[in-house]
Amino acid sequence: ADIVFITTKSYDTINAAREIRHLVDAGAPVVVLQNGLGTERLVERELMTTRVLRATTCMGAALDSPGHVNMTGDGLTEVGSHHDENKTIVDEVVGILETSGFDVRGSENMEGVVWTKTLVNCGINPVGALTGLTNGEIYRSQVLRRLVIRLVEETMQVVNALGVKLTTDNPIRYTLGTAKATGDNVNSMLQDIRARKRTEIDYLTGAVLKIAEDLGLDLPASQTVYALVKALESRYIESQHDQVSDMFLSSQELVQVIMGR
């Protein structure tokens, strides 16, 4: 049977889901391989199906030109589902990716996997986008390391309030270790800024801030970097045309979508 992979930017998730509706109606499961919080639940809601898997990857890549992708670093890809009945599909997808040469494994804690990846993204990506620096240059800067730590600490307030079990026992060390290990990497948010494209800030820091609002938490450093990245975007995106997607109707709904409540 066909398996559909959604690998678009997070803000294109809804449109991508609508374009594959006929395949899902014919029985194809969907693998959502993206950054960002809750995108797999958006697909479930849009297509009215639970045959949806979530995947994340730590592989580094850069788009050199249309149709030409340069792999800048190896990394683990993880696949899982919020629904136990999808375990067979998870195993099938893992097998397909292994055959294709991926370092991949199935996970029974995709909520923790996604939040761990999001925490790293929220710590590193906005800093790179705002400074124009690679991950390694951020790591080697004492001032920027402190900022990354602060952003991680703020994101952890939300993680702890939600009771999410991360896949690391030391989020700060893990985030800094990721920056060091991917030192030559120009993170995806900086790539977007350089290409004058919309970033995924709304689905990373923006999503965390929406949940924090619902929980009554104040995240000043995260609010600041979010505003600055949005300001950078506004220099070349003429109309923000409510860049708030269906995901951000309200902070309460965002929490419901992400946590499946």
C-alpha cells in the first residue's frame, strides 16, 4: 500500500493535507516529518483519520537549488504514533527508511521526541536566524550560549507544566551538545531568512508562547526573540496576511490540538 510523507514547512501542513485527501480516503497512512508542535494532530483533524504517524529527524540539509539538496550532517530519524493501532505501520515505515540508508528507529514516546527536538530548535534556531551565525559559532560564543540556555530553560517551564517526558535527562547539555556536534550547520531558520522566506518560528517559539499563555507562564527571552524574528520576516514579506494558521485560533485550542485533549 502507498504511504504518504508530508515533509513541507509546518505552515503548509493544512494545504498539504488537503492535497492528499484522495490518497488517505483510499487507505494510505500519512507520515508527518516536520519541525513544530502538533502538526500531526492537525493532519488527523483535517483528514478525519487516525492513521497518521509523526517523525522527526536530526539530519542536516541545505537546498542548494531546486531539486538539489546537500546533506550537511547525519542524524537519527524517529517515527511513532499517538495511536497504538498504528504500530504495524510504524514498523513498516522504519523498515522502508532503514532500507533507504536512514539511521532510524521507532519510538513509543513521540510526544517526548517532538518536544525534545522543539526544545533544541527553540534554543538554537532563532539565535542563528538573528545573528547569521552557524551552530558552532553560536556554541563558541559565551554570550550566545547564555541566551540559548535561557531559551531552553523557558521552554522547559512549559514542558514541565505539561508533564511531558523528554528523551534527554539534561536538556541544556543536550542542546549545547547538538550545537557543537552540528557546528558547520546553518540552521533551517537562518536558511529561510537568507532566502527571504517565511520561517517556522510560529510553530516553534510561537507555539511554545501560546501554550505558556494558556498556562499563565511568562517567557520574556522567548517573547523577545520571537518578536525579533517576526520583525526580520516583515522586511521581505509584504503582507503578514494573518500568518497565524488554523493552528493558532486560540491558545486553548493549541493546547488541545497538541496534547490531544
